[in-house]
Amino acid sequence: MPTHPEFASHCADLFSAIGAVQTKRMFGGYGVYVDDVFIAIVTGDNLYLKTDDQMQPRFTAAGGTQFCFAARGKLQATHFWSAPADAMDSSALMRPWAHLAFEAALRARAKAKKRR
């Protein structure tokens, strides 16, 4: 299912309370960046937020689903989980989830720098 630019714009608006938001086209969907930090994927009519081992249980408890994709005939799991349905209603409801995604993205960035 294609991602409609209007939906991507709505998702970007949800993050506006935590920083400067930018969307970039990627793989038929959009990447969402807050203050130049990649925190979310918009694909079809779904928003997936960056998680890590520390944050993932909170997304699972909230009913989130993991973003997976097929590559070379195998299903690939990612560190992106769907946002809770009620968080899609307003930036105030999305704010705590956006902060969790932002923190997870910063930890992933720091971890990647250590590996280099």
C-alpha cells in the first residue's frame, strides 16, 4: 500500500512538539527525523517508532506491532514498533512515545559510533 504524503505530513505534525521535524522519502514510504535524528518510519497507513531492548517492552504492552519486511526471501525484523492508536490523535498524546523513540535513536547512534 502506498504511503500518502498527507498521512506522512500528519505523522510529522505529531512530532513537532519535541523538535524540528523533517520527512524524507525512503523505500516507498518516509523516514521521520527530529533534530536530524531518525526516529520513525511511515509506510502505508502505519507509523513505526524507533525502539531498542530497553523501550520495546513498553511498545509491546501498549499493543504495538513490530515492523518487518521481506528481503531475499526472508522476513527481517527491525527495531521499529507501531505507535499506540490513541497517540495518533494528537501531538500531546504522541509526545511521550516520541521521546522514547528519540532516546532509543540517540542510544543507537552512540552505540554505532563506539563500534567505529
